[in-house]
Amino acid sequence: MSGQNDEEFERQLQKHCPEVRRLASYALLGAYDFLHIFEAPDAKVATKVAVLANSFGVAMTQTLTAIPFSEFKEILEEI
């Protein structure tokens, strides 16, 4: 995103998803140009962030759900 697009994205993000926090942003070398890491309370809100980013026409998004490894181990123990 250009500087202006990034500022507008932040405004729209605060308007539509005030509960979301941007944790980090990185410029990448490789298949993707940028990595923006957001924290959202659930998958529905994460989807809103992805749709909002795509609405600017300059982003290709991939949403990944992450859980702490300790919780993952608990799930494994249950099965």
C-alpha cells in the first residue's frame, strides 16, 4: 500500500474494526511484498480486516489462525 492508502486503511480499520490491533508490519523479499500482523478477537473480525485490505485493490491476503502451542498440545492430548 502507498502511504496514503495505508493511512486510509488505518482510518477504515478503526471505523469498522476498532477491536483490532496491528501488531507488526514488515517489508518482505520474495513472493509477498508486505506482511501485516493483526490481532482480532475472532475469525469474523479477521475476515473483515482481510476484506477491508482487499477493498483497496493493492493487497492479496492470506488469513492464518494461530493458537498457542500449549493449547495445541492440549488438543492433541484429547484425541
